[in-house]
Amino acid sequence: MRHTPNSLEWGTKGIDFVRLYKFIVPKGKQPYFQLLDEWTPTYETPLKVYLDEAKIHNKNHFPCQYPGCSGKQTLFSRPADLERHYKNVHSNVKDSFPCDYRKCLRSQDPFTRKDHYRDHLRDYHKEDIGCAKGEKSSRNKDKQKWQRAQKIWLAERYISHKHWRCNRCLVKNYVTQGWECSSCKNPCEEDRIRARKQVMGDPAETTMEDPAETSTEDGYAAAAPSCGACNGGTWIENEHGGYASCPVCQFTTAESFPLENNVAYY
């Protein structure tokens, strides 16, 4: 039997049955309540309770069916938006996406949404995820304009000769293992493959796996200069071989500031 809050008459008994359960939101499936281990199942509190089916009168209306929902928004236009609402507002089990850059502050303060983590990797760490703004057009003029913007966008990215990150699941894959994601089997984009092959073909342009590291002439990794303004970050290398800014406090130095013993003086 498929139990629901209405079939169990939870709303008429004046008891907060929800607190006895863990609310689980499986991707693409019906959310449900799972009875906590410390409670014994009864006829009023079975092991598993599903949400009641919504009476949808419009194909673009998907109401929240969580008992007593008091969220700012309770009606959604897409099932994906409703699922995100269940996860972010009601679920006891939150998604967690910690940044895999060891020195990044968000490595200890994970994102709860994958799209926000993707934006962080693209906009903060300058990884080559996604593409330049705008869309390709069937008209040659617009398509060429977008291709030029894409070329400039790629030139501003940190391109690793060791790995590439899957644009779909955000898993880091090593180049030596091929161009198919080891997790979701999504292929790496052709322009990203070409960019890495260009880097591998010219050692002088090679970007290390972690922007917090630079390569010495003998091939060993050396720590990048630490920031004297906040003592928390390491400088980001610019295209001139100098160090342009701290990724933590965003303190910016001139390209001509000298580096001595891996310390930037300013």
C-alpha cells in the first residue's frame, strides 16, 4: 500500500508526524518520508510515506505537496524547479559540492547547488567550463562573431595539460585516461581538447593543474607567492609571467612588482 499524509490523516490529528521522518528527494523520482531508525513503525507511522499526488489543472503548475509548506514559493512551472525546492527547503539530506581547489575557502564551505559550483569554477577559478556569452547563429556573420568571442574567452581560461573537467557532472578527468568522462561518459568538447593539445605541444605555455602551483625549470612544483595583504591566498599568474591578483582578497599588484624567493613585494 502506498501511504501518503492524507491517507494516514496526519493533518487531522494535531500531531507533528513529519518530525519522526527523514525527507528524501531522489533525482527524477517521487519524494518520500523515511521513518527514523529510533522509531518503531505503527499504523499511523509506517516505514515509508509518499507525498500526496497533486491535482494539476495546468500543465505548467506544479504545487509543493510537503505538509504545511510555508516557503516563499509553493507553485512552480517545471518539475525540476519543484524538485530543487524539495531539496533546498524541505530535505534533511542536502546536496554538497565542495570546491576541489585545496586552498579555496569554498572547499570548507560547500555549495548546495551544482549550478552555483559550476559558476564558481568558471568565473572564480577561470576554468574552461561552458563557453562565451551569446549563442551560435545559423547566419555566418553572427556565427563568426561568436567564434571570435569564444576564442578570446578560451584564451582567458586556465587550461591544464593534465586534466579536464566534465561540463555535465563536474568530475575532474585526467588527460592520460582519455576524453570521455570516467563518471558519466560525457565526452570532452572538441575546442577544449584542441586547447589542451596546444598547451601540451608548447611547454612554455603549460598551466599547472592547480593555480596555486607554478613549474620550475627542473620540472618540480613550487608554491606560488603568498599574499601579504591577507596571508590567506596565493597570487594568480598572469599572461606576462608575473602575478596579477590574490584569489582570496582580490588585492591586485602591478605586473612589474619584483618576485624574490617566491614573495611578492609591494
